[in-house]
Amino acid sequence: MSDPLTTDLGVFDSGVGGLSVLRELHALLPHQGIGYVADSAYVPYGTKPPAVIRERSMAIARFLVERLRARAVVVACNTATTHAVDLLRQTFASVPFVGMEPAIKPAAAATRSGVVGVLATDATLDGERFASLMKRHAEGIEVLTQSCPGLVEQVEAADLAGPLTIDLLQRYTAPLLARGADTIVLGCTHYPFLRDSLQRLVGPSVTLIDTAAAVARQTARVLADRPGREPAGTEGRVVFFTSGDPDVVRPSLERLWEGAVLEVNRLEV
């Protein structure tokens, strides 16, 4: 692995799903240096015990804050946000952490039928944060939750429209549509990569919502309030790290990032 670089912003996910957030961040903050960690050796987080999710999140956050000297960190994973973001904020009190939550509030505002579907991992749906979101924003609407085993793995393989991927999407959305859902929340950062396939499947009358753009805007506000390095006039460098095998992870990174991935560094944490 090359020597760690000083960076403005750290971003991490269980794997490549957080690239859906990274794309929005880089588009909104093109001059900021960003370090992205895919914890590919432990993907998916959604099937892991909360203690494991917290342990991995702590190790990666420590790397981003102490080695890369990130001024802020985006937890680009709904499951890691659910089980670890409070601990991260307590442990690294001087660094702001921006998390991800399923978009219940905008979905409640968007629905016409009064029925909203949520696609997410079991670990996200079972967390206290999701229960809190429901209490605060779901009054007066029906929210149908659907865990989606296997979808993360399909995105990790960059299989966005193959037969198995379409079969899984159909299996998970059919019960929601049958009960009248006209708005579906993509409650995992991997799922926006399936948006085109999903929209074709559910039809144009169903609204798909994720929070990547909103998280990017919040991150921009956080960085604007932080003292530190001024962004350079040139495009900021994005540096990739993975706890998995870089040669295995690189093809999916390149396809989903839709840009040149000059180097994928092996992260030993």
C-alpha cells in the first residue's frame, strides 16, 4: 500500500455500495480530496452481529481520522450508521460524522397512495434508528419493510441487470406493489446502482428515493464550517482502499465509479 495521503474527507462502506454516495460527494465537492474505504473482507454488514459492525466501523474510522487526517467522515452505509455512528461520534469527538438513514420523511411526503415500501438489510430494519424514524415521520402512512438478502452481493459483483438480480428485485418488490406501495425507499447504499433495473420492473408510476444527494449536501455544509485546508483549484484526488483483495475489488470499483481507478490500496485493519 502506498503511503497514506492527507485528505479532506473520509468515506466508508461495507463494500462498493458507498460509491453511490461518493459520486454525489465528488460531483458537489470536486476539489476535495477523498479517501474511500470498501470493507470488502467483511461485506455484507447487513448479516453481521452489531458488535462486529461496530468493531469494523471503529477500525476504519480510526484509519481515516488518524492516518488520513480526514476533517470529516461519511458513514456511507445505513447498517453501519444504525449500529456504529453514535459510538464513532463519541470516540472521535473532534471530527464530524455524517451518517445515512432510510428516506422515510421524503417518502412520506411523496406518496400518493399512503403506502411506502422500504428495501433494506435486516440489520438496518431491526435497529433503534429505524424505529425512531418511523415514530417521527411515518404518522398517517403505511410503511412496508422488506429485507433483501443477496442484493448487496449482486452489486458487489457489479451484476446490475442479470437474471438473478432481476429475480431478486421482483421477489422483493412484488409484495410491496401488491399492497399498493407507490413509493419505494432504497435503504442501502448498494441499491441505487439497481435503480434502472428496479424502475423498469416497478414501472414509471412508482417513485424510488434514496438519500445520497441529501447526504452530500449535508457533508458540504459540515466541511464549510470546519477550519482546515483550502481545496485546491484542480480536481480533488479520490483514493481507494479495501480490506479485501484489490485485484478482485477493482473491476467492480471501476464499473460502478464510472471513472479511472488509478490504484486500489490494500488496507490492513
